[in-house]
Amino acid sequence: MTTLGMKPVAAVTAGGERIGQAIVVALARAGYDVVLHYRTKRPTIETTAELARRAGAEVLLHQGDLSVRAQAEALRETVVRRFQRIDVLVANAGAFEGTPVDHFSDEIFQRMLQDNLFSALWVARSFGVWMRDQGSGSIVALADVAALRPWKGYLAYNIAKAGVVAMVRTLAKELAPAVRVNAVAPGPILFPPGFPVDQQQREIERTLLRRAGAPEHVAEAVLFLCRNDYVTGVVLPVDGGRLLAGDDGY
């Protein structure tokens, strides 16, 4: 619920580039003021902030490592202190790294859990409890189709993103009816740097639509989940039909 005369407020984690930037710009164009979180990449966050301002948003920047619970809570405190309200949280922070089963290490596993699961869990829990007490709110987390159909060679990443799905479904129950919690599961959209071209093409060909998606496709899905107040606890694939196209090596 938005107070009369006040713009809604959205916080986006890792909002400086790639899919995060598209989400921030889409929210700004939809009429939200935006809090942009970043961990290290200040120049990219400044670029995104300027795009959001041009779209009419008031923009606030916040730096922190959200895999640390206290820093996730500090982000929530920053939003509340400035705007006295929180309408939307988009938990977008994450990282992608291959972990073949024969070359698995504690270090990589912990890094994938921290960057993908804990960075979503701590911020979603902190914002969610505050939203519940506020009486309303929407949380959207970025999962991955790999959480539903695991990628071969990415054991730690798959486990971490499956944890995000479990988190979303659990928080949807815990925070209802005041707060809605959903996830978007992107498919072949913006491959990670260094991802081999032949593998990119292979993944594209495995979609039903036979083409890669764009960050804007994810941003539109996030907006849908923010706007539709009768949807909670869902994981929405934005994957060109990849999940229906057969296993083929996943």
C-alpha cells in the first residue's frame, strides 16, 4: 500500500550492471524511487544511478557485503531512515562459477553459498520482517533455471540457487498475508564473462524459442511480480522455454 502523495520505494541489490541495471531502470520508469546496493563497483553503480534519475527516480546508493547479516540489516536501515517505507526488495546479488564434481573445494562452495544464497537470505529476511510489521511489501529474488534443472559442472552454484528457491517459498509462508515473496528464474540471458561461445550457442539452441533473452525480459518479469498482488510463492521462469525443451546434458 502506498501512502497518498508518496512514491513507492524499491531497493535493488547488485543493481549496477547487467540484469540489475535493467531492473533498476524499469522500476524507475514505473514510478519508484530506488535504493541501489553495490559491493565494489562504484563506477557502474553511478552510471545506473544516472539512468534512474533521468527516468524520474530519486536515487540513494549503499555499499555493503550482503552475505554478512549485519551489513544486510544496515541496508534496510538506510532505506527506512531515508524514506520511512519499503515497498519492494529485489534480491539480485549473485555470482556464477563452475564447480565440476571432481574439482570441488570448500572455498568455492562457501563462496557460492555466500554470494548467491546468504546474500539473498539475510537481506530478504531483514526487509521481510520490517515489511510485515509495516503491513505490506513485495520481495522478488533472482534464482536461476539451474535451481529447477541443474547444470552439469556447476554443483555449488546449482545448490546455492536451489536454496534461493527454498528461501522464497518458505518466506512466502512465513510473511503472508502482508508480504508477497516470489522469484524469477532466468535462462540463457547475459552469459557470464568468459563463457565459451560454443556453449552459449548450445544453450540457446536448447530453448524452445531458439534465441537468447535480454535483461529487459527479466526486468519485466520482476515488475509483473511487484504489481500483481495475488501472486506469492512462485518461481517464474524467464528462459525461452528451456525447462520444457528436454534435458540434453543438464
